[in-house]
Amino acid sequence: MDTRVSLEMAYALPPPSLMTRIPRDWHGFSAEYVELASDAPYDFKNRGDTHYLALHDMVLRDGELRVDGLPASRSQDLRETITFTPKGCVVEGWAHPEQRPNSFVALYFDPGVVREDLGARFARHEPPPFVHTRDPRLRHTLKKLEAVVRAPDVDDLHAESLCLLASLEIFGVLADPQGRLSDRQVTAVTDYVEAHLTQQIGLADLAAVAGLSRFHFSRAFKATTGENPHGFVQQRRIARAADLLHSTTLPIEAVAIAVGYRGAPQFRRVFREVVGVPPLTYRMQRR
């Protein structure tokens, strides 16, 4: 599904370099990190083609936010505030930012994606819009998503899991009882991961092996194994890499590709985080 959307921003003044924009796309989701490089005023609009969720780190001199069905907001200190509007709800307004590092991370997703993962039981519930609220749990999730969007090497499984978590927190369903995977499902998922370590593994791939939606699989996997799917796959990649470093003379770049990383820099960073030493040091210690 192509979900690439973006917030329309039309500046009242035309400086040559107004902002840094980092867009990302995953299965059923798109996200972007925007950092303003100017205090020039601008207009903005989101046509409501998808659900829209954003975490702001902004301070304004002046501005106005208009959302269908809600009173206009003229809040100026938007640091750590969150805005959500459902599909079909138009967002528009204008802003004159202060001269400071101003930024936001936004997530766009279609309600059909969430309904598919939640099941028919929640299909009737559409969350209402809210603007400039503060929610510590949702902020924590969106800050993690921001770090993933901004990272030079994006782990798609991790990113997809965070997108799904943020969208489901909006629906307020995370308190539901968690089921558990059967031994057969755990074995099937483990075998799939081991057989596909050289490839990119998505949350939807693992959920399909278990015969569950992404939402129910993520929760059941954590309840059963104590790990989230991203952490489990990362551990299996690093375990395979450690074996290759010990038993072969493959260059570090080749080892990285052989266990599913896009290149040596990403592999070195993750290997050191998990093992405690760089891969080359690990190899020398085992010789």
C-alpha cells in the first residue's frame, strides 16, 4: 500500500533553505521528520487523506491551528505536544515560529490498516481529533519513532512496530488481555527468521507465519518469549554474525550483508550494542 503523504507547507517568505525534511515509508504507514531552518511565517494544511499523528517540538511567536469540529487553537508553546486528526478531518492554519530549533515528527496511516490489525471488534470505533495535548506514553513512542526516522540506517521491522504501536495507542486498546503463541507458532517463527536472516524481515512476514494480525502477533510474541519481534530478530542476526566472525575469514562488510544488514556501519553499531565490543575486536579475541 502506498501511503506516502506529507503536510503541505507554504511559506509567506521565500528564503532559499527553509527546512530539512526526512520522509520514510513502511507497510501501511508513512512518516516524516521536519526541522525548520527559518523563523519565517508559513501556512500549512493536511487534507485529511489519512489519519495524522504528530509530536511537536516548537515555540511560536504567533499562529493559529484550525481542525474540523474543534475550536481554533492559538497555543504558542508546543513543546512535547501531540496532535491527532482522523481521516477526513482537515487541518490547516499558519505559524510564525520563534528563532530556535523547531521540529516535529508526523505519522500518516489509513484507518483500514489499523482495523485489519485490531479485528472486527474495534472496526466501529473512530478516535476523535485532539490538538496540542500532552500524553507521556504516546510521546515516548513518538520520540522513538523520531529517532528511527532520523537514523541513517533504518531497521524496517523496528520502525513498523513503532508505527503500529503509536497508531494503536490512539485507539486505546493496549490494555486488552494478551494471548500467547503455541509452541508450534514459536517454532515456525524461529525457523522463518533463521531461514531469512540475509533478507529484510517485516512484522507482517512474521505475523503471517503465525497466522495472526500484526497487532495480535506483536503482543502474543512478547507475552510468550519476553522479547519484542524486533529484538528477537536482532539477537538472531548478531548470533549468526558472531559465528561467522569466529569460523570464517569473511570481511566485516560481507558478514554484515550475510546477516541482513544494509552495510558495515549499521552492523558495527548494532553488534557493539549487543555484544559490547566491535566485530573486529570480537574476531581477534576469538582467534
